[in-house]
Amino acid sequence: MQLGEGATWDGVDATLRDAILKASIDLNASLYVFATTNGQHSARSFHAAGGAADVSRVDGTKFSLMPNAMAQEVGAQVGNAILNHIPPGRRAELITPLGSAQRFYREPWSQTDAARLVAAHRSHVHVSIR
């Protein structure tokens, strides 16, 4: 697992950090985390409070440079591998490239919002915890 420039584990929920590390081991792949508490995120984002992370590369390959079908498949694998290590009651969100946008802590997003979120996350897997 690698951290991108400006990304840090300082202030990030330990369960989330450990879930990403364990997913990397499960997948036998290097996951590149480009955003945790850094970067520009909406005011409602879990990032600022240390409850979200974005994975943009697998084994050095950016999701944004993968063919669509590959980005969708690999994104789902990465997202599910991370979720496997987060207790169900702590899961907040999972958004995968060209895949799905899931919200676990309250009603699901509308189809319009889910489609908008998936489009905005073409370059990375977003996972958050509460």
C-alpha cells in the first residue's frame, strides 16, 4: 500500500486504514491511496473527519487509464475487499469506478445522485466509515 503526495494516515480512522491494508494483502496488490484527510472534498464528505479514503491505482495502474470494463471489475474487487474488513455497522459509503454508489448508513441515493457520484469517481474507489 502506498500513500499519495499529501495523503496521510494522521487522523484517519484506524479501522478504515487497517481495512485498506488488509484488502491490499487479500488482493496481493499494491493499493495507492491518493486522498484521506487531504484534498478538496464537499462539506458533507467523510474525508475531513478521517472517515474516508480514495484508492486511485492498483499495482501502479491508474483506474483512469484502465479500459472501462477493467476499471469497473477491478474497482468492484478493491471496494468489496475493503468492505470485507469493515464491520457492517460502521460502513458508510462505497463508490466504485463505472460501478455503483452505495450508502449503508441511511436511505440509498436516488438513481440520479448515484449516477452522478459514479461519474465523479471514474478515477478512484471511494470508501467511507462512520
